[in-house]
Amino acid sequence: MLARIFRPAKTAMQSGRGQGDLWVLEYEPEAPLKVDPLMGYNSSTDMRQQIRLEFPTSAEAVAYAERNGIPYRLFEDHDRTPKKLSYSDNFRFTRSQPWTH
């Protein structure tokens, strides 16, 4: 079963970059989820979906996967590029579009 190693994106509830330095090793699902006809819950026979390992670096996650013989796919980290914004730029005279109310 193939595992994926990635650095998760921050959730919509986060404004900062806290705990964004961890790398995660998760198994890809082997079987699709099935809906329970009585209760409507999603269930699966694949127990590896419940495993989620966190590592401080991608090298440690890759070393763990190789040491245990786990085939893996490494997804490289996408660093964000912050835009330089200034509130006063909204009111400058050389703006491309004139400011309106």
C-alpha cells in the first residue's frame, strides 16, 4: 500500500503558521468508503486509513518509510510567497484605478 508524505496546509481557522512545520505520513485509501444503510455512516474495511504519523522533517519521514519498507510518494512543500501590501496604497494618487466609495 502506497503512503504519501506531505506538509499539510493550514486550516481555515488558523491565521498564523503554528504547527505548520510538521510533515505527515498517511496511507492512501485501498478501498472506497461504504455507506451504512441503517445509520448512514461512512465506513471502510481499510484500517490503515486511521494511521497518521507526524515528523519534524521530510527526511525523517522518508527514512522511516524506507526503514520499514513502505512504498511512498513525497509531495514537495509549497512555500507561500507573501505579497507586500500597505493600507496607504489604497489611497495613493498613482493608483491604476481611482478610489471610490
